[in-house]
Amino acid sequence: MMMTILVVAVVSAALIAGAVWGIYGKLSTKTQGFVIALAGGALIVSLVSELIQPSLEQSNMWVGLGSVAAGAVVFTVIDYWIDEKWDADGGGGLLAAITLDGVPENLALGVALIGAAPIEVAALAGSILLSNLPEAAGGAKQMVKGGLSKGKTLGLWVLTAAILSAAAIIGNIALEGVSPHVLAGTRCFAAGAVVASLATEVFPQAYKEDHHMAGIATAIGVVLAVFLGDLSGG
């Protein structure tokens, strides 16, 4: 359990580090777009290799693929509501979207850690960390520009990190010992939600901010994820 908490803390701490970067550091638009695209490429590989593929092996195709579709639909519906109700340009919508995206991500991380050494989920954890850092930096930067104080902005991101950490630990504890079909469905539902977030939030933002290098950055992210997966034996 101690190693699980350590992995979760490191991944969630990337949100706080990203927020500090966005609030107090110098963050060029192109740099942010490049890193976001890199994170998206890493997540593509990790979702397939660490969530979807193992789930299909443990359960069956209908449970796995049905859950992927359900996760994408649920994310899309809630993301649409966020866009309609929140000021996305002010950073609030991005914060809400990251929370919605991060809950299934971290839940899946907690599930993946069940019965596994932390090194075995290095690709997934590393990809989530890479994703959290630039997304938090961009969101925090927008919130400060929108008029929210630096202290309140940082406090909101610390609270978000705590919520996502709790999601991972709950996933690790509550789902231990359940049937392989339930675990497979949970992993694939989370994967579907994250896939939808990549299509609607991550890659459009990366292209908007650094459209010349977004493709190269995505490819680098894929390479990094495959390398991490090879190190972990995936």
C-alpha cells in the first residue's frame, strides 16, 4: 500500500507542479502546445497497452469495447455540459475538464496497481504525469489571466490533486478482489473517457498552440510510452 500511495502522490503532484509553473514561471504558448501533444501521444499507447488490451485478455471483447464506448459517451456528455456552463477561456472549464478526465485516469491507475509492482504500471503512471503537468500549467495560467488571485488558483489545483489522489486510492482498495469482468469494465470505461478527452481537449489545444510541431511531439510521446512499457515488461 505504501508504494501505491507513493506512485499516486508523484502522479498527482504533477498537477501542483504544473500549476506553480503556470502561475509563477514563464510558459510560452508553443512550449505548452508541444508538451501537451507529447503527453497525448504517450497516453494513446498507455491506454491501449496498459488498460484496453489487458482487459480484453481478462474478460471479453463485448465487455471491453462496450465499456470504452460508454466511457467516451459519458465524458462527451459531461464535457458538453461543462462547455455550456463554465467559462472555458478563463480556465475554470479546463479545471473541471481535467478533474473529470483525471478521476477515471487515476481510478484506472489505482486498479492497475492491484497485485502489481509499481514498475509494472510505469508507462501508464508516466503518461498521466506527463499529461497532468502541461494541462495544469495552461489552466492555472488562464485562471490568473482571468482575474483569480495566484493563491486561490494554486489552492484550487492542490484540492484537485487531492481529489484525484483519493480516486486512485479508492480504486485500488475498493476494486481489489472483484471479478475480472468488473475490473476490465472499469479500466476500459476509464480508457474511453480519456480517449474522448484526447480528441476534444488535448490534441485540439496542442494543435492550436503549436501546430507546426504537434505531430512530432505526439510521435515523441508515443516513443516514450513504448520505451517505458518495455522497461516495465509490458
